[in-house]
Amino acid sequence: MTLPRYLPITMLGGALLTGCASVPDDPGRANVSTLLQERGHTVAAPDDAEAVQTLLTELLDKPLRLEDAVRLAWINNPRLKAEYARLGFAAAEVFDAGRLGNPSLSARMLVSDAVGSANEIGFGLAHSFTNLLLRPARSRFAEGEFERVQQLVGAQILQLTAEVEAAHYRLAGAWQIVSLREAVLKSAQAAGDLAQRLFDAGNINHLERALEQAATSQARLDLLQAERDVKKLRGDLNRLMGLRATEDRWKIAAGLPTLLADEEALPDLLRLADTSRLDLAAARKQVSLLADALGVTRRYRYLGAIDVGVETSREGDGSRSVGPTVSLELPIFNQGQGRVARAKAELEQAEADLQSLEIEISNAVRLAATELAAAKSRAGHYRDSLIPLRETIVARKQERVNYMLVGPFELLLAKQQEYEAYLGYLEAVRDYWLARVELAREVGAPLTRSTQNGSATIDAEALIQPPDGTEHLHTEDAPMTNRDQMPVSDIHHGDHP
Amino acid sequence: MTTRRDFLSWVGLGSVAGLTSAISGRALAQTGHDGHDMPDGEVEKNVLPPSNVKRHPQGYLPVRTLNGWTLPYAMNNGVKEFHLVAEEVEHEFAPGCVAKCWGYNGSTPGPTIEAVEGDRVRIYVTNRLKEHTTVHWHGLYLPSGMDGVGGLNQPHIQPDETFVYEFTLKQHGTHMYHPHADEMVQMAVGMMGLFIIHPKNGEPNRIDRDYAFLLHNWALHPGTYRPDPSIMTDFDLWTFNSKVFPAIESLVARTGERVRIRIGNLSMHEHPMHLHGVQFWVTGGDGGRLPRHLWRTEVTEVVGVGQMRDIEFVAIAGDWAFHCHKAHHTMNAMGHGVTNTLGVNQAGIEKTIRSILPGYMAMGKDGMAEHQNHTNMGHMQGPENTLPMMMGKDQFGNLEMGGMFTVLKVRDDLAPGDYRDPGFYKNPKGTVAYKVSTDPNFGQPPRRQTA
């Protein structure tokens, strides 16, 4: 066999073999990171297991702030790994789409029954021309689809982020509520203990004592409920951060951020949602891909399977023949109308889905903005109206206790009602931040104002702390002295997660 | 009617006048005095210096209205003309407690109207309130149309109107005047006054000091500035002439002077009025002076609602408490139904409560006396415009009083007609209760044995 004979084969083979790289190890992950970065998230997840472990340890050993919880979820939650795996599928599609179809080799050996004839041996090599022709389009689609999948994955990551943030705020709020319920219980307990002392001295009867102690009992029930809520919400956050029950050694940072001065305007939010929402971008991408596909389908609808190739055979009489081959599908019975109709229907469906998504997003953003405004209004009213009034009531009741116009039980009750007002306030603040998380989720990007107030926090402990007693007083426990200032006694905090 | 002797005494013509009044004084003193009715220990002494206290031209000793004043009159053709103005007034119960009340001529109670039996009086009443009013002359004989019950005896005096009452005084005694239109409200916020009518023939027993006041009760809720007329029984402030202790004027007298105290009651409760140091005679009231054989000797006299009482006694040296004996009427505002902390050990709890409420102090475990120490030092803030329930300090410490309480101060050296507060009583040596031990186990006091 002379070299020139094999040249076509080798040339063809060489051409086929070029560009035959393997599927990349990190299929599109970097792109996803870019997408998220464009929307204000810095996803710096380390890749190797050791770095992950170090980061994990670092994050678990200090009070967990919001951003720490999110970072932990990004590196640890296996759901994200599943999402990234989807990228692998799409990357494989890209790889496949970019490849030329494999040629097919045929061989035949025909045995002749004519005397003196040799066996007919033939080889053929064919390749789909259609495949070749449509490769650019196919590649384009696959890459477009890859992009779309990246967008979807990014959207899922943002979704998870929103869940983590919401869980963090819920837990932070629940912990504040526990602090306040502890304070309410302390006050109710003092009233209950005082009632017991009065009973022991013979100054009140069973009924009066029972009434006070029932209130104490109720306060404890409220605390138990609040503690149970904390445990449940801890579990939620633990799970979202991808930790097992045994790894639950983290502590959340105390307090809720202070309310912002002003909120983003709705038109800006709607605009931001339009440009930021990754699932919206993916839906748009889907529409453009399907439009492109429809165009291609229309253009090539008469194109059936076309194979071209070469064939060589050694005839029975020993002669050799070689030559090109072509097979052509004739569009007689089917001109691809079905294909076109299907493509058109898919496009229409995708367009409807896109519109539907746009409407949903528009309304959802507005609803979230409305919820936010309502929560802010409530929190503001607690802060500016109810809480100052309750504080005034306590101070004025104290004046009356001083002059023996009312008894201590009324005063302690007034204090409890003050705590209830703080509780309502903290719940409203928590709801405010949850509303902001929801709004950011609907907008598809973090709202930059959220970090405006820096690290200013509202903390139940600070609210509970009473103002300094400025009077020089004597107590039952210590005789009157000449101290100018009564030291504020220690306030016992429960364990602080 | 003015006698020549009384006239001379009023003018004060030197020793002639002094001699004259001494004679008249002695003569008058003897007419109403039956020696065997005197309480033990009292000796009629005529060692008092001649009284040169300024008496009215008609001969009477003008009453001293505690913390108050007497309404001047104008003579108009033999008729005494008075002018009352019913109006809202800004009133101070004691320093630290003021309120918008209703009264007459700028004060509550209104000015005392003083006249003599037989006088013809003409009283103008101008109404500067925003609702109608009338004036009823409590206990007086007069024509039905002058009695002052709105709707019954006369048309109401509308806002801005002035009515005239005119009648001749046919009696003597201690009386009062007050509205009889929307009576409950108008009296609840302070409208009342004294009406004193002196006997036309002078006093059978010469009176050297003549005090008068009205008892009243107010619902001035803590922290407010206007009395609440809808309260019928749970009052906060109990007053003599609309003042509470420690703002009630002390009654002063010289040892041996004959003192009369006239008490009227327009509150909602009767008051057992108790005077320390003497036994007094109840000598009269609205019905004028009682005959000698009807006098009662008491140390406490109950003055019912709507009643007047005159009591008389001869002053004994010292500082003598004079008060309503209902213990809760001698306190300023205190809550009703407040938690009873007597005997309750709050050790530990107080500390806990103070960690929640820094201003809290457990009170009342061993009684309420310590309360005044705290309020004296000013380190327990009470509601605004509210007086602490226990007030007052004298030479030996806290008095822990309020409301219907004052002191009768009798001194050997107080000049007649001098009404200034003489200060602390200088107890003669050996006449003050003194401490012998601080050991609770001192001595062997017998205790009741239960079988």
C-alpha cells in the first residue's frame, strides 16, 4: 500500500482528531461566580478540602454574623454541590455538541460462487454531512444552554442564600424574644415570690397568692415556648449551613440591625429586578435559544440525513475500485413540518413562560416592598409611641409606689407590659429584616442599603437594662448608708448562643 | 347695738378705758358662770391683764378665720352691705399642692361674714362661674325667698348676674353659707364660707380668742390639678378651711385665756374633733349659745355633716395637738387597698425587683413611719402636685401627720392679740418623757398569762 492511498484516511482522521480536548474539570463554576459577583456576592469558596476545613473552623469559632452564615452555607451545603453537578450535564452537552460526529466504517466480504473468482472485500468510510453542516448551530445551542444552566444554578444559589439569611434573622429574632421572655419571667417571678412572702406573713389569702403565681406560671410557659422556637430555628439554620447535628457548636451573633433611614424606591427595585433576576435572564435566554432553533429548523427543514464518504473495494477479479459515496434523504413524504411546528410551539410556550415570570416578578417585588413598608411602620410605631408610653407608665407607677398610693404588684405588671412592648418591637424589627431578605430575593440581587448602618444593632439586653437608679436608698438587706449611688445589680443573662 | 362702754373700750382711751373694760369684763364674766359646774382644777382667775385687743365697734371680738379672712362691709343707711363673688380660684392646699377650685372673692373657703344679732344685712352675690349658682344661709331665720335654694326659693343666679339677698339677723351663733345649685359639685370644689353672728347683748363669758374653721374633704387625685366632684367617699385631702397640715395655721393663746373654737362641717363625713391638754365645754353651734346646764364637757366632739359646734376652754400652757380623730383623716393622700406589706420579709426579693426597677424600695414591713424619713430627704419622687402622706416636724422629730391636724400653742408670755406663731414650747425641766434604756429586755414588765 502506498502512502498516498492512505492519505485521505489519515487526513480525514487527523482532521477529526483535532480539537478533541476532554471535558474541563471546572465546568462553568467560574462563570457562575462571575454572575454572582456581578450581583454583589463575593463567592470565594475554596476548592480543596483542607481549605474548606480551615474556613469551617474559623467560622464556627466566633459569633456567627449574617455573612458568616451565608459563607458557611456556600462552602458546605451539599445542595450547592448538586447544583454544580447540573453544570456538568450542560458542559457535557457542550462537549458533545462541539464534537464532530464519529464516522462509520463499513467492511464487507462477499464470497463469489463463480469459479476462479476471489472474495470481494470492500471498506467504506462515511460521515454525516448534516452533522457537519449543523455543527455550528448545535454548538451555539449547547453553549447557549450551558449559559442558561449557569444562570439557573446562580439563581438557585441566590435562593439558598435568601433562605440562609431568613433563617439567620429568624433565629436572631427568636433569641431576642427569649431574652425578653426571661425578663418577663423574672418580673413575674418576683411578683410570685412577693405573693408567697405576703402569704407566709398572713397578709394575703390562698386565692390572691394563686392568682399571682398563675401569672408567673404563664410567664414560664411563654418562655418555654420561646426556647423551643429557638431550638427549632437553630436546627433550620444548622441544616441550611450543611452541618450535621453533631457539628452544632456555633453561636449566633446577638442583636438585630437597626432600621434603615429610607428604603429603595419601587421603580428602582423593578428595574433592578429586571436586570438582576437570573431566572428571568435564563427564561429570556431560553426564548432566544428557541427562536434561534426555530430559525434553524425552518431553514433546514428540507434537509434530511446526508452522508458522504469514500468506499474502496477489491473486486472478485482482483481489481480495485475506490470512490466517494453519498446518501441523501429525500424530503418527499415529510418536509419537516412537524419539526417546525414543534419548534414553534416550544418557542410560544417559552415566550408565555417568560411573560408569566415577568408578571410574577413584578408583582412579587411590589408585594415584598409593601410588606417591608408595613413592617417598618410597625417597628417605628413601637419605637416612637408605644415604648415611650410604657416607660412613662412605669416611671409614674414608681412615683405612686413611692407615696404608697399603689402596691408593688401593679408596678411589676406595668414593667411586664413594658417588656411586652419591647417584644413587639423586636418582632417587628425582625419582620422588617425578613421582608428585606424577601425583597432582595425577589429582586435577585442584594440591596446595598442593607449594610448602611454598619454594625449598629438593637439588642434585647440593652432594652431590658434599666436606667441607673440615682437615688440614695437603703434596703431591707443593708442599713442606710451615705452612698451616693445605688449600684445597679448584675443582670443575669442566660447562655447566649 | 353699741354701748357707750364698748365704744370707749374700742377707742382705747388710756387707763379710763382700761378700767372701764376691766369692770365690764368682770361683770360679764360673772353673769354666765356657775361655780359648781366648773371642771375640776379650773379656778376662775381674773389675773389676766386688761384686754386691749381691738374689738369691733359693736363690741365683739372679731373671729380669727384660720388661714382665712373676714369680708369687709359698707354701711348703707343702717344696712350692712356685703358683696360676694362666686368664681374659680387658684388654691394651694399646702406648698407643693395647688389646684383650680371654686370659691368666693378669690379664696376657698370664702371670706367670713361677721355681723351682730339684730343687724340688717344686704348681701350682693355676683356669679362669675360658667354655670348658675345660689347662696344658702345655713341655719338662719329669714324669709323663705331669701333661703337660697335655687328653683325653690329664687331663680338661679346665672353666669355674670348679680343678685341681692336682704334680711334681718334674728339670732346669734356660728353659721355658714354655701351654694344650693349643683350643690354637690360646687361644694366638692370648694364653695363655702363662715357666717358668724355675735349676740346683741355681748358675750356672757368674755372670749379672748375666737377661732373658726370649716371641715371639708377633697378628691384631688395624685398628679392632677383639679378636684374630682364625682368622688363620694374615697377622698385624698381633708382640710380645715381648705388647708391641710402642715399648712394649717396654729391656734395660739396665752395661758389662762378663754378660747373658743367654732367648727363647721360641710364634708361628706362626721369628724370626731379631739383637742389635747384640756377638757372643753361644748357651748353652742347653729342654735346659738347653749344654756349653761346644757354644756357638755368633752375631749372629743363629733361634728356631724351640716353641723356647727362651738367649744370653749381655758388655755393651759404647752403644745397641744388638735385634730380629727379618724386616723386616716390626719394623713395626706394614701392609696386605698394598697398591698399590705406589714410583717412581710422582702429580703432578697427587693434586690431582685431593684435589678428590674432601680427606684424600687420595699416599704411598710415594720409600719409606715420610715416613709417620712425618705420623703423628708427628698429622695423618693412622688407624683407631681401631690403631698406625701406624712409631713411635719417639730422640736423632737417627725410628726407624721397630714390633713385635719393642727396645734394649739399656749404660752405664758403671749401677748393678747398677738397671733404670731411662738415657736417650740420650752418644756419646764423634768416634764418631758425621757429615755431610761435602749435594751429591749430592760425591766420586768408583767405580761398577761394565758391559762
